Amino acid sequence: MTLAEILTSLFPDGHAVSVADGLVSGDGPFRGARLAVVGVDGNTPLGIEGAARLSRLVLDVVRAGGGTPILVAVDSDSQRMSRRDELLGLNEYLAHLAKTLLLADASGHPTVGLVYGHTAAGAFIATALATRVLVGLPGAHPSVMDLPSVARVTKLPLDKLEAMAKDTPVFAPGLDNMVQTGAVQGVLDPARPLAPQIAAVIDAMPAGDTRDALGRERAGRPVAQEIAAQVVREAALG
């Protein structure tokens, strides 16, 4: 689905969502109130200006209060890997964006990520993965790092990584693998109206981050939950 199709399905009575320079912002009527929408469209790389702009939009929703839910719609490239952005602290801008989404969630604003196109690396982590619950649409292609990049970092041969990815979802990009690892909670049905599906996601939202538990249940990350629990226990011991 395109962003226009998504918005029409979400807001059949109209909306005030627009796209400028690849950044999505606005809201629309949702269950007698409003649903705020922010995000990245058109496979746009996320640079410092974009991260700062999205952060401001999220903080504006938090300042307004009222528990308005936030939908983070994502069809992005990776972060904008330019020398300028790196020297100006792109990592800090992306971290700030992720923190604003965590703040919104902690302040009573349900945050739902929706991946409908491509997304990768820092842009994926700071937007879609920073929400409480992440869902996808068929055709989406998220990845934390593509296999050629993994090969360069790990110094492992690409063909070996490709073979490992067939049996180990954490090595593999793509929506199905993200579902199996628990990063993506589920895939929405584009043939049905999206508004009730997003409402159902919000209503069933877990109290905390359950992605490691989902990964264990789906055999995509069988030991992540156990390791995370051990880290928490040992940290509590001082």
C-alpha cells in the first residue's frame, strides 16, 4: 500500500496529514478523538533535520496531552550517511527521536509503528522500532542491516551469511523474519479497513516490551528473553 492508500483506509472521512521533504505529519479523526501521524515516506533517508523535525512533532503531541495515540508510518532509506550529518552528531539526533517516542509512550500516548515500505539501520531503529508495538503491511521490507553490510562488519563471507539467514531469522532482513524474531508483532490485512485494525492493536497493547518473549515463542530469538532477564537480575544485585 502507498501512504495515500493507508491514510484513506485509516481516515475515510478525511484527514490533515501531509508529506513535506519526505516527512509525514498531521492527524485525523479516530474513535471520537484524533490519531497523530508522523513518519518518513518515499524511501527518504533520515538526516539530522528530519530527525529533529519528527522529534518536535512527537513532543508537540506530548505537550498537548490527552493521551492521543501516535502512529509512526515508515517507508525510509537508512539514516543519511553523509559526512556533514555524521560530524553534526546524527547518532544523537536519532537517539533523541527514539527517546521522544519512549517519552510519549510513558506519558500515556500509545505508540504504534507501521512499516509499509523499505526501512533500514538507524532510521528503522529510531522510528518504527522505538514504538511500543510495531506492525507491518505486506510488501514491507525492514532490515536492521543488509547482509553485505553484515559481511563487511563481521568479516564473514556473504555466502555463509546467506546460508545462515535461511535458518536464523536474526541474520535475515525482511518482514517475515522480523515477525519471527518478535520485532514486528503482526501483519495487517490491506483488504480490510485499517482503522479498526490499528484500534485493535492499541487495545491489545502489552504493558511493556514483549518483543523478546514473542521472539522466543516464534523460535526466532530463542534465548533473548532469558539473557535479558539475567542482565536485569544481575544489574539489580549491583
